[in-house]
Amino acid sequence: MSSTHQEKGFQLLIADHLESEGWLRSDNSAGYDVDRALFPEDLLGWLEDSDPDNFARIVPPDADEVMQERGRRRLLDRVAKQLATPEINGGGTLKTLRGKLRLPGARDFSLLQFPPADDRNPELTARYGLNRLRVVRELRYSAKSGASLDFVLFANGIPVATIELKTEMTQALEAAKQQYRKDRRPKGEPLLSAGRGALVHFAVSEEEVAMTTRLNGDATVFLPFNRGYDNGQGNPPIEGRAPTAYFWEEILDPDTWLHILTKFIYINHECQTDPTTGEITEKTQVRFPRYHQWRAVTQLTRAAKEEGPGQKYLIQHSAGSGKTDSIAWTAHRLASLHTDDGHKVFDNVLVISDRQVLDRQLQDAVDQLTTTTGTFRPITSGSEGSKTDQVLEALAADTPIIGLTLQTFPYALKRVQDEGGTIAGRRFAVIADEAHSSQTGQASAALKELLYTSGDDPDDEPDDQDVLNRMAAQVDADDRISFFAFTATPKAKTMELFGRRDHVGELEPFDLYSMKQAIEEGFILDVLQNYTSFEVAARIAKKAQVQHSGSEDEVDVRRGARALIGHVELHPTNVRSKVSEIIDHYQRVVRPELGGKAKAMVVTSSRAAAVQYHRAFEREVERQKLDLQSLVAFSGEVADPDVGALDASDRPTVTESSINRGLHGRDLATVFAQDGQHVLIVANKYQTGFDQPLLVAMYVDKKLSGVSAVQTLSRLNRRAPGKDKTFVLDFVNDPEQIRDAFLEYYQDARVETESDPELITDLRTKLENENIFTHSEVEQFWKEWRATSERQNAVYASLRPAKERFGHRWRQAVLEQDSPVLERLVDFRGALTQYPKAYAFFSQLLDYGDPFYEKLAQFSGLLSWMLKDFTTEETNPAAVDISDVVLTHYKLEKLREEDLSLAAEETSGLQGLTEAGMSRAAEKERAAMLEVIEKVNKYLGDLDASDEYKLGSLELLTNQIASDTTLQQQYRSNSAIDFLHSPALVEISEDALWSHETQTDEIIKRLRELPDSDRIQLLVDTGLLDALEEAN
């Protein structure tokens, strides 16, 4: 059976199904207005059916045919004109479809009826049923060439989507994409023009679906629109049907399609900065949901409607999933969600995030998806006190969606307690961006307290007991808050709190878009693809032999090991060795990437280590006379690690601003993004939530495990033009453990050992048994904590007795060198810090039944903060005498450079590369590259561009030419000599050079001017024949 015949059968299969589901169907272009790019029958029919009286004003039923035809043309011309008007002026397909059509002599027409929120209004439901969806096969869209599309989809006569089908199984999808790129040029074609024509274009085979919202010739970018298979790319098989049957059976279901048109698609406006050139462009782009986004938002909306408030949902979507859009769509849907009897499911939607880009995108989406102003209010500026005022004002004003940060809630809590409020009894949807245990802990507890402070009668002031009982009860006893947590890497506690049990009782997220799928679909990089592990081994000895006692001083093994490891890590010799290795690796391997603009991050174990790393960098760069800039990032201030003093208080301090002398008050991340900045050294900063696409390498000198390992190394996974590899150089971690940490999130985040809820009672007992505080002191603290005046001084006074007891015992133990007592005090301090975090988590799962648990959580949290000065970095290891210890032998041994590419299947082990082998390969590659550069500069040597840029441009061009199927056939069928003299080679290379009408690159200009023979020779020198060989 021919491919054409197969494609016809594929078309009929889809068309038959759509027709059976209520779509109008046309099997050819009859009835299509090619000049206006409209289907007049449906457009005029919709206007007449949905608003007959208004339609009669333009097309009078009693007028003659000439007058009626004039009225119809007037309507069609007005719609066509509005479609062609720029979006910024209120035109374009999306705004026309969702907005109003205005003509003198008539009321405003609606061009589409949105789905009703509920079924209480029969007239609105009937009007929704009048929407006309039409599928047209083999539509001839071009008046110039007569070219046709397999399918065009219309909504009330306005084109909204095109579809190209292919059935060649193996290369089918790519063939459909190429047809769009090569044969569906948008210039002069209103149906294909971005903004004016169809909103989305689908490439569909039996196996896969891809989509784009902007046709741009060879530069057209397609995104996968697949369900995912085995948590990876592609689609699962469907018995008896094509794997892509979900597309026409599910997505093109009339009700689903109308929901997508009215509740998902919007136009995103943003200024984008090219990470390699720094060029800033203002860009508008139609946002159409990827399949997993539509699935997650739709299922969340359905579940929230069926289950009501008081639920928890975990959306585990990897980096590269488009979480910002998913959150915006979820917020919009939840804000307008109604029950079948017409009641709103949630009174307010609170979006909690520290990312301003989410606020901008949410504002953009909400403004377009609703017809009511004031739907969204971000709380982003001002002090926490003024932000609190804004939150309360927004709630009092019934603002449907409020965007704010986690830090705002604690400030609002006390104000609501003191002043009362009008928000008692409301139902809230809380959407948490990048949810981890901190967002389910104290900040969320503060949120619940804020929302539930007032009693049922706003005039009744609840006493402490009422508030406490409510807060200590099982999660959201009144079922008024639902949490929707979006994260790429849920911790075990997050999974316990937000996860749901599957059919075998295991916890799983409500929706999953896995790291595996994101990597396989090309949205993020595999950060373990070039992982180099190192083993740090240190042998230490006394400066002099023990002469008096005959034996070494006795040292507690655990405490001694900790102190000595710290000494090794911060020893100048060690840091110098590591910095030397880092600079060598960066200069040799990393810096050539991305046209010389690749950046790197060094992850250190402490602020002191970061300072020493930065200074060692500066010294080594000066010694080698390198053009290499480093910045260092850490919070607060740290005692200068290079200045010795008996008393830490005598040591000068270092801050981020003081050590980075070139910042001059500017934001460090912004400065690092600039050209000429190379290495960022960090200590517990920028290891999460930091997106810098030019980060290519990471040097790790800090123990990492679990989520921390994944989040830290994932700073490398963001894509940039030309970025196809990353490098990790790890000085301290076991590669297998790092790989295992990633595999936890490779397909599903699973909880192997759930937290023990009895931990709270154990910790309480441990704290009380130390007799640092009394029960009455906690009660007094709680009373002052809840007081409405003089709170700060009184709270401090209630904590002072416990602080004094602790300080007295600490000083006594240090004076008497009482190690057991010191150890117990350290354990107490640790338990004091752990208790409020553990309680903040477990109190949302369990009702402990005793208000003292809650009081102790607040008490211990503040007391632990007051006791932190008793445990400085020098105090803890002071019990071990390391003053006479010197580093006598230090070995930095490179073990292996391993490829840890993530893979679901079992592997035979990690393959190593020897340093010698790497050097030989690198030398061979460099020699070959120099030879190619010499040939390139024969033709392009006088151009003001780097050699890397010239080679990159030529490589892109050769790959584009080699992708031509006609040329591939000629290459297979002819000798090399005959092929190089083929007229088709000259013609196709010229087409490639002229394929981008906006191309102003000086290299492309020069190549256009070269004689044909020189241009062909240059293409051959830069790999054209190799590219053709690979393509075949």
C-alpha cells in the first residue's frame, strides 16, 4: 500500500471520529474563503444563531439578496480586518475569538461562547451548544501556490489549528515537521501567519505528536505533545488503536477543545535576553499547553470540584516542564471553579512564590483569560508590614487570586489576631511553587493561623485555648484550605504530606512529569553526562613527636575526626591544589564551550571555605596571568578564616559585598550573568532556584546527598543555544551515591522509609529531661507570645531563664573540660532546633491532643536561635588540640572520569577514562581543529568574528544542507567527484543561505558572495560529506 493511500486512510479515520463526536466536516476546500482565511458559512451561521436580532440589523431578513450579501460581506470584512490587526491593538486570532466584534448599527457580537461554570443557566448552556467546530480535509490555503494542508480546524468559522499527518512510522513525525518548515512558509499566507492565522500547528503520526505556535521556516521550533511512556518520551501503546489516538479522541473532543481555546491559550509578553550575546528582545508568543500541562490542570480542577476544600495535591513536574504556565492556568481555573449547584469551591486562590516572573506571567495569563479587572493582585513591594496590609486589603476586597511570598504570612498573623478580620469561614486554594518541607511547615502553619484566627462571630475574641486547639488539631479540621504543591524534587516529608496512596498503598504524586521525560524530550540536560570524581585523602601527623607522655593525647574519635576533616578541607595547601585543578579543568575543557562564554560554579562546604577559595582563585589567576574573573556568594558575615586569633570576636569579618570589590551595590546574580564573568563560588547560596543557562560546569567540595544533590547539580541543566553538555568535578562525594540520588527522581519519587510520628514525643521528652526550662516558663512565654502589647521585651524576658541556665552549664562544662556534659548540651541544642521543624510537619498530619506541644514548638524555635552564639565554628572543635598538627602529606588522586548518563536499564558499570588517554584524544582533536580553522580563514579570515563562531555557523549550515532528502539521495547514488559537481548541490546550498530572510550575519553575507566552487569547497572542508554520511 502506498504512503499516500495510507495517509488518506489515516485522514479518514480521524475525520470519521471527529464527525461522530459532533464536529462539522468538510472533505475539501469548498466553502473556504482563501483571501480572508475564514469559513463564512460557520461564522455567519454562528452570529445568526447566537444573536439573531442583532444579526438582523446587519443582514435584514426582509431585504433583497443584494442587500443581504452586502451585510454578510461587511461582517466578514470586519472580522478579517480585526484578525489582521496587531494583538497589541486588540486584534489577532485569540483576542478576536474571545473578544467582541463591533460594527456601527449593531450591538457588540460575541464570536465564541465560553463553557458555563455550571448548569444552572439553561440559556447559557444552550448558547454554548451553538458553537460550531469544523474539520476541513485537504484544505487549499494558498491563493498563490494552491498548496493544501491535511486538516484545518475552525471554531465558528475562524481557523484555530492546522494538522499535517504522516504514516511512515519510523520518520513520520520528522517528515511532518519538515513539511511545515520547508513547504508551509507563512509569508503572504494569512492562515499560517503568527497572530493572524491558526493558533497552533500539529505534526501527527501514528506514534507521536508535536506542536508549534509559530511557523518560521527552517527556524520553526516544535515541542512534544506526547503523553509520555514509562515516564519517558513517546506514547504508550493502545490496544487496537494508534498510540496517538488520544489526540483526536481526547484533546479534540469538542468540550475539551473549547476549554483549551477559552481557558488555556494566552499570549505571553516578555523581554528576553540572549544568554550568549546579551541582546534584549521583546517577544510575544502564543502559549498552548503541552499535554502534561493540560492533563495536570484538568485533573486538578476536576478533583478539586469533586473533593472540595481541605485536600492536598502534589504535582511533581521536572525542571523544563513549564511550571510557571501550569501554576498560572491552575490558579485561573481554581478561582472560577463552581460546584454543580453554582457555589464557588474556593473564595480566594493564594499563589505562594518568590519568583517575580511567575507574578508577571500570571498577570499576563489572567488578564487574557478573564473579562473582569482586578482578578489578580501580586504582593511584591514594600516592607513586610505594608505587605501584610496589602494581603488583608486584597482578602477584604474579594480579590480572586493573590500572589505573595512565604515570608509575608508571619507578619500578617499578629495583625489579624489584634484587629480581627472578615475572612473567617472562607475557603482557600493555596498554590505553592517549588514546594518542599519548609512550605508545609512553619509558613503554612502561620497561614492557617492567619486564616482561622477569628471565631465564627467576628465580634467574639477567641481566647488562647480556642486558637491553640484549632491549630493543634489534625490538618485543616474545618476542611477550608486545599494545598496544590508544585515541585520537581519532593522530599520524603513532602511526599508524606501531599502524596496519595496508589492501589498498592504506595505514596505517589497526583501528577508526574519526570526528569527522565524532560531529558529525553530535550527540555533539560543530563547533568551527569560528564562526571569526574576525585578522592581526597589526607594523612596528618604531629608537628613533633610526643616526648613527655610517651603517647599521643587521647582524642574522642567522632569529635576528633570532625575537627581534623575540617582542618584538611580548609588547609591552604589543600585549597590551592583544588583551585589549581579547577582552573586547569575550566580553561582546558569548559571555557571553550558556548563560544568562550561558558560559566562555572564552585560549591563549598562553608562560608569560610568560600572565602578561602575566592582568595586562592585570585592568587592563582594572578600567578598564571589569566583573564579569569571569580565572584563569591554567601549570606551574612563570617570571621576572616585567614586571620588567626585566640578569641573569635577579635577576628575581622568578611561579607559578600566587602570581598566582591567590583559589585558596587549591584545584584551579584546580575553581575555574574554579564560577559567577562566566569566562576561563581558559593556557600549555601544559589544552589536552588538559580537559573543561569551559561552554567556548564560545577566543582563540588561539599558533601551532598538526596534532594540536596539533585537540586545543586541541577543548576547545570538549563539549556542555552549550543549547550549540549555539562561537566561536574566532585572532590568529596561518591559518584554512585550521587547517581542514586538522581535515580530517586528519575521516574518516580518514592518514600522508602516514612518519618516516625513518635519523633515529636521523643524529642519533647529529651528536651524536658535536660531541665533547662520549666513547664511554667513555657506557659508564661506562650502568654506573652499571644499578648497584644509589649510583646518583644516580654517574650525575651520569658526566655531569659532558660538561656541563663544553658549558659551557666556550658561555661561550667568548658571550664571543667566536662566532655559528657558538653555533649549533652550540644544534643539538647540539636533537639531544640529539630523540634519546631518536626512539629510543624507532623502537626498537619496528626492531632496530638495536648496544647503544650504547640507552645513548646514556638518556645524551642526562639530559644534555639538565642543559644546559637554558644556554638561558634571554633568552639565546637576546641576540645581537640589541633594547634600542633600540620599537614605532612596530602594526596589528591583523580580516580576516574565517569559517564553517569542516567539510564533506566542496568549497566555493566561505569566506564573510566585515563588522564593520559584524555590528553592524547584532546591533542588529536585540537590538531584537527586547527587544520579546519586554517581552511576556514582562507575565505573568512578578514571577518571580525572568533574562529569558534565561524566554525559554529558553518557547522549549522552544513547540517541544514545535509538534511535535504534530495541531496542525500544524490550522495548515495553518485561518486564523490560527480556529487561535488552536481547542480543540485549549488542550488540547495544557495537556498540554505537565503532561507532566513532576516539573516544579517556577516558570515552568511560573505558566503553568499563567494563563487560557487569556493563555497562548495569550504562546506566540504567543514564537514558536509561527513554530515551526509551520517544522515544516510
